[in-house]
Amino acid sequence: MRLIIKTELHCHNSFSNFHVGSEEPPYDCNVSIRDQLERSHNLGLDAIFVTNHNTLAGYDQLLQYKKDHLKFKNIEVYPAEEITIDTGAHVLAYGIHKEIKPGITLEEAIDEIRRQGGISSAPHPFSLLDALRDSAKKCDMVEVFNSNNIDILSNAKATQFALDNKMIQVSGSDSHVVSTLGRCVNAIESENSLDSILQSMKSGKIEILQTGYALQNETLDHLKYKINNSKEYLIDYISENYPNSKWLLTFLLQIYGTNQNSYIWSLFYKIAIYLMKRISQKINFQNYDPYFMKDRNLGTMFKMAL
């Protein structure tokens, strides 16, 4: 019998740690399997795809935990992976059974996803980093709303892109803290089985049921986790990539370590959002070349935001 399956399509847990890539802090997420299933249960979700970065690690552990706790018997957990391709952009693979290595081309990733009988999706396709942009049309689906696209304009651009290219639209929480899991929910007309859900995705029998942005405290909590657990990496990264600004950035890290709850970080957050929106407007709606973002040059970014 076909039902409406309430599904979370983009979330991470602690098994994502150390798989994100050399350009990112090794610690990515502190959500435990127990908390992930507990949150899904409390929200009444029918299914979740856990999309850890460049790994299927955590999937078998989720199934085992679910098996050992009857409370979660009605939540189905399905395999997925968020793959970092050779350009640094991300692509989501749903329903695969074998891990797909990072660093391959988008075409190679899509071919492998299809070979495994899976479905591809372009996550945050017009975000300022990790974005497929126009190449998103090569995927089976496109994520038109991502909770972490707090500049808002990136989601607006993705929605227009999906409409222009007549693509299947989905939403994703991109959850890295437990409270954002289920912030975005998709309704799939399907039986609650992997084969049926994949077939419904392929035929477009999926619609966005709910969307919502990550809140300031949730974003700051995620950053706090990454900074507190990746200090050595951050110091090395600053030394290598920002030698001229090392004194300032190291000083800010030290200040942060003394008082992580200071109002100053809230102020920095608001300023960062303002600057991010300025950059997003230029890239997504004024056709500025986005590739300067890959250099992560703070001076260039600041000039672009003015």
C-alpha cells in the first residue's frame, strides 16, 4: 500500500567526523545515533537518509541500534552519502550500498550512483562554497531549500534554477546539530521501503512538506563544536593559508577560548550574515564569478562584500 512517507533527506551524525576532507576541520558533527533516532521518533518521521560526508560509516550502527530498541521500529533508516567531487562541490547519493570515494568528477559520481541503483541530488547548489551551481542539472534532483543557506538568496536562486530546468525539487535540513534534524521534511508517495522510495524519487512523486532555517544559536553551537575539537587543525590551517593575518586570527581564537558565550560572537555572526548576503547577491544574481571563494582569501571576500 502506498503511503505518504515523511522523510529527512539530508542529515549527519558523529560518523561524519574525519571524512569531510583536508580543507575542512576534522570534527564535523556531534550528533549521536541515539539522539538522531530519538529526535526522528519525537518528530514522527517515517524515514531518514543519513548523508555523512564521503562515507557510509554509521549506517550499519544505526540499523543495529534500531534493532536493539523497539521504540524506533517504525522509523526506517536508509543508506546515503554526501560525496565531495574533484572541484570541491558536493553531490548526494541516495540508496547506494557501496561507499563512493571522494575526488572523482561529477560525471563519474553520477555514473556510479546509477550503477548502484541509487538517485543523485545536488545539495545547496548555489551556496557560496561546495556548490555544483549550473552542473546541478546533471543530477536527478535538486535541493532548493537547505536550512544552512542562511543568506536566503542561495535558496531563492536554487528554486528558480529548478523551475527553469524542470527538475525535481527537494529540501534538506543538512543537520549537524540534533535540533535541526527534521527542520526540512519531504513527503514521498511510496511504500516505506528503499526500492519503492527510490522509484518514487525517480518519478517525481516527492514534494517539500516543511522548510525552516537553522537558528543563530544552532549555527553557533555547530561552530563551537568544530572549533573546540579542531584547534590544532585550525592553527595549522591559519599558518598555511593566512600567514599575514595569523596574529589576528590566532588572537581571536584565544579570546574565543576564554569566553565562548560572549555577546561579541553574536555580533560577529550578524556581521558575517550581512556580508554573506552581499556576496551571495553578487554571485547569484549579478553574475559575479564565484570561484574566488575557493581561495578563501579573507581580503578578497571582504572587498567583494563591500
